[in-house]
Amino acid sequence: MQQGTAAHTDHNPAESETIGVAAYMRVSTTEQRHRYGIPVQRQAIQAYVERHSTWHLVEYRQDDGASGSTGSTDSRPGFNALIEDIATGQVQRVAVHRLDRLGRTEAAIWRCIWQIEDAGAQVECCVEPLGDPGIDRWLTIDRLAREVEADYRRIVTRTQSGRQLKAVAGGWPGGPAPYGYRLAGKGTFGSVLEVDPAEAGVVTLIADLLTEGRRSLKEVATELNDRGVRTRSGRQWTPSNLSRRLGSGSFLGQAVFRRTDRQWGGHCTSVDSDGRPVHGESVSLALPPILTVDQVQAVGEALAAMSRPRRNPIAEYPLTGRIRGRCGLPYVGGLRGKDGLRTYRCSGMQGTRSCGCVFLPAAHAEEQMAERVNGVLASMPAGSRPGAPASVAAMRLARHGARVALLDRLTAERRQDLQEVRGTTAPVHLVAAAVRQIESDLGTLGRIAAHARIWLHELESGILRDAPLLAVLASLTPDMRVLPPREQRRLVELPDVRVEVADPTFRYREGTTCLTTRWHQRTGELIPPDPSDAQWNRVEVLLRSWFPAHHFRSPLDLRAALKGMLHRLRSGILWSELPTRFGDRVNVRARQRVWLESGAWEAIMRLLNEEGHGTPVFRRPLPPLLIRTALDTEQIA
């Protein structure tokens, strides 16, 4: 291996052979796509390739509106497709207009280059020759990457400084105006916010609805939709988007530039290790009032009264968005309010209005999905299962690990060279020049190694994180039920699982499940056969030891009543449907409740189940589901 080359290169064609070249182009805004960005890059790459007689363009890949400031390429479909092109063996070179098309920071540039090299190709720049493989190429890339990042930092600093000055001066620093306001003097330094009459009316209406006793954001959103009021983008109101609006300047009376209390999502303030804004201090901007001080206070009190801790923690729902009912809208997971049951409900159900789609118990849907996916995976060889990320991730980690080891070896060699140079008897000026060069090389290797180790750590963390998922995919008898819900979600995305309610006319039976049935469902205790004479004698002794004498003075035949209780639990009939041969329905039901609450029922069940001939408690029929995957050779219900 030559110094400075990638740890792995599948293709190294001779110069006389034809070399496949892929063009990669990127712009950070979609606006550039339609103006000059992509066409300029494309023309430059075409001219560059034409100057090499053995090169020919085999593919064009581009990313529009893709940021180059992050090391992740997850949001770059064009780049990811490029890596797949290289893996096929058709591409040996990747041509870019400038190095900043790969990224705007050193870390982003190096990661893109390493991914391309590990896939089996080499990066070439049209206007910035990188040189032949070796340590000199690394030194060149390091120099150019530092220039790219320095230029990027200057742009960021200049832009952020301008926004800071504008905010301090009371102007609007940029971005969309808060709901209820519009921008006056847009595009000028003195642009400020002013009240938007139409949206201000909606703000006032929301405040009135909240303070008039609406019990939830869902009720407020439903009322707004019923009145034909829409959001700024023309969509219907939901509890989610309404909650975001209530946290905006419209209801707080001020807006904050560089908020540090919201560090999630794609747009948040950059902060340092102490949580302070990197590009300038936070600035509070007073807004023209829409609500009075009393209204703002009343809205705050109403929101505080609405907020309450959840009775159950939010669970993960791997099938959210993958179930469709008869109305065609996706189902979402959530806890049922009255009993905390995990369910999937159609998103078409808003407030008191229903789209007619039935809810699904989460356990029922997820169990059927798991059986279907497990069966599909088991029918496939382990190496051909969807995703098959184990070998890819392990290979990438091994190649990059070898690269880090190479950097460490080169660093050790240069340090040894430094010691030897310092110990020579050559003229002082020659020694000084050699020392400066070696120290410069060591600085470069140190920077590259630092970026390499950070990526190595992320790759190792990814392997550990993916270990449970990979174990299921590699198993001879895959069972996705051993995975936590979050990992199940990742697994069902691989074969693109889709679920439909097979019978759109299905309806649940009316009525609530009785406490005894719930007890059997929760404990798994089986329903025993009717007691024999010997068994009943033992049950009667048990009951007489449990209850006082007046418990047995009722005209109710307790043995017949017990048979009726067991019959109802096996068949699932309603109490009103219980045959009269078992006794008065009201009395039988009351006696069963007493036995259950006292603990006698549990003792009776254990006694009667000693011989092991019980059957599961009746469960209400659940909607039949149709489960499809992208791997199906035929449709299976």
C-alpha cells in the first residue's frame, strides 16, 4: 500500500484502460439549482473529463438544497446513489467542480472522500488538482479543506453579524414572521414586524376559545376547523400546530432571536459547551401587541390548567403511518384515555367526528405484523435479506480502522524522522527548514487523524447500536419480537411493511369487558371445565372457609351459578344472554364480583385447573388484517 492511499481500493485500472467517471454536483439551496449552480458545475466537469482521453462519463449525480456543513450524508440521496454506482464497479473516478461541493467543513470533506475511496473510487477536482495517491495528496486535500472551511466561517460570521446588528436595532433579523404578524419593508435593513389584521383576528379568536373553557387543544382546533379557519399554509388546525403557535411571539408579546431553549429540529441556535449562543447574544424583540396583558395572562392560565402529567409513558409504535383504514388515511399510535391501552387509531378521527375506521389494539396489530415479517425473513437466505447491513457496516468499519492505523503509523514515522533530523550535524538553516516541514506534516496528519477517529467512533457506535437488529437479520429463525419497539420500527421499514384492515365493515361488539374477563386476560389463567362432584365438594369447603354463613343462605344454587360463570367466560356471551338454568343473572353476576374482589375466584380457578384441562378466556374478535411487504411474491392475508 502506498502512503496516503485509502485502506481499500477495488479498482485500479491501467492508464490504457477506459476509466468510468461519475460527476457529482451539489448546491445548498434549490434557488441555485435554477440559476447557475448545477449548470456551471456540469459544464466544468464535462470539459475536465474531455481533457483525459481514457476517461468517459458514465453517470451524473446531484443534490439540490443539501447542506455541506454537516458530516452526515443521510440527506444527500444523490451522494448515496453515487456510492452505489461505485460499488457496481462501473465508476473508478468521481469528478467534482471544487472540493467545497463535497462539503463546507474539513470533517464533511474528509468523510465524503473516505466513503468514496472505501467504495472503490478516487476523487478528482476540476480546478484543484489533488495529485497522485500518497501523503502529498493528503497534504493537498488538508490545505484545500482548511481553505474551504475558513471561507465558510467568514460567510457565516458576516451573515450572523448582520443579523445580530439588525436584531439589536429592533429590526426583524430574518426568517418567517411569527403568526399574527407580517414583514414591513421586506428586503431592506429597516424591515420590521407589523400586525397582520387577518391573522391577528385568528389569534384573538384562539385566545377567546381558550379562556371560554375549552378543555383541550383538540377542541380548540376542531372549533377553528368547523369555522373554516385555516393555518397560514392553508392546512387544518391540529393540536400539534396549535401548540406551536401558542408558543410563538403572538401570545408571548415578544420574539427572541437566538433562542437557546429549543435545541431540537433542523433549525436551532448554535450553542457552545456552556449553552451560550456561538454567533451572538440572544436578543428579545418587543412586538406590536395583539392581545392585552390580561388576555396574555388568561391564555397562560388556561394552558397551565390543560397541561397534566401523562398517566402512562409514551410508547413506541412501530406501525405508525403503515396502517390504512377504509378512509385511506394513516393510523397513528397512542394510549387510549380511559384505560391506557396501546392502540392504533385512524388519523381521520378528529374530536367527536369519526371517519368510520375501527381502532386496533397495538398488541394485536404488532403480533400479526411480527409473524408475517418473521415468516418472510425465514424464507430467505440470511445473506439476501433486506438491508443486509451487517457485512456493509462491518466492512466500512474495518476499512476505516485500517486507515486510522495507517495514519498512526505515518505519524510515528514522521516523529522518528524529526528526532533524526534534529540529531544531524547538517547546517543549522537546513535543519531548521527540515524541522519546519516535518512539524507541518505532523500537524496535517494530526488534524486528519482527529477527523478520522471521530468518524471511527461513530462507526463503532453504529455497530453496537445495530447489533440487536443485525442479530435478528442473521438468525436462522428470525424473531423481531425480541427487539424493542424503536428497533422494530427500523426493521419494518426495510421490507416496507404495509397493513390494511381487510374487512372495512368490521365492527366491535357493544359493551365493556367485565372485570373477571380482564383478570383472566391479564393473568393468563385458563377457564377450567365444569367442576365434577369431587371438585365441587372441595370448592364448597373453600368457599365456607372464605365467607360467613349468610353467604350460603341465598336461594341461588352456587354450583349452577359457578357453571354459568365459566360458560360465559368461555363463550363470551353477555350477561343478558346467560341461560336461566344457571340462576338469576343479576345474582350470578353479583356473586362473581364478590368472589373476584375477595380473592376467592383466584383460589377457585387454581383448584379447578389442577388437572390442566382449561381453555383460554373468550376474546372479542379483532379486525382481520392484510399485511404486505415489498418482498412478497404473492399477496398473503
